[in-house]
Amino acid sequence: METIAHTEDAESDADLPYDVFARGCPSRRTLEHVTGRWGALTLGALHEGSFRFNELRRRVDGVSEKMLSQTLHALERDGLVHREAQPTNPPRVDYRLTPLGHEVAERLLTLIRFVEGRMDDVLASRERYDEARASA
């Protein structure tokens, strides 16, 4: 049954103009932006609402200023994040998800919640793996 479903998926995927598995496909770069550690966490955080840069940096614990800046630029370029600069002194810049960014973030959050919910299994697996490696 799985083979049939897989074949049907492959046939419908063949109709798509982009193929992330092809080296030169531009969708691969966007996938990297979305699924990289900082991209996924940034999109997940922005799903909660609009943030200023330093608020977002505090929410995405551990990200450097440089990495957050690069991540936001990439996500903005991909049309997932909107940057709004207010003409105030000092300047105020807010970041929020675009409609496309919301769609992507919702899918990421499903995966994030799944991983968080299965961490006991993951941690147990790591422990078994490490014990087996240590005794080998």
C-alpha cells in the first residue's frame, strides 16, 4: 500500500516546476533557509507575533546578532518575513511573518511540537546508542 501511495506522490510531484532534489533548483536554497536551525526558530518565534530585532533575539535564545540578521535577510528575500522600518529617532524596525511565512511556520511548528513531544523516546535512543558505542 505504501508503494502505491509513494508512486502516486511521485507522479504528482513530477508536475511541479521545481525539484528540491535537483542541485540547481532554487527551492533547495529556500528549504535551507526554512529548515536551518535559526530559520526554523525565527519563523516559529515570529508565528507568535511581531517582534523588534532585540526582542526576537531574546526569544530565539542563543542566536548571535550576526546570525539573526543574516537569517532575517534571507527570510525577507524569500518573502516569508516582512521588515517594517519606522521613521523614528532612534529608528524602530519590526519583523512579522507574511501570509506565506505563516503557512511555512505552521508546518514547521507541527514538526517542532512533534519533536518536543517525542523527546523522551529520542533521549532514550541516544542513551542506548551511546552505551552500545562505549561497549564496542
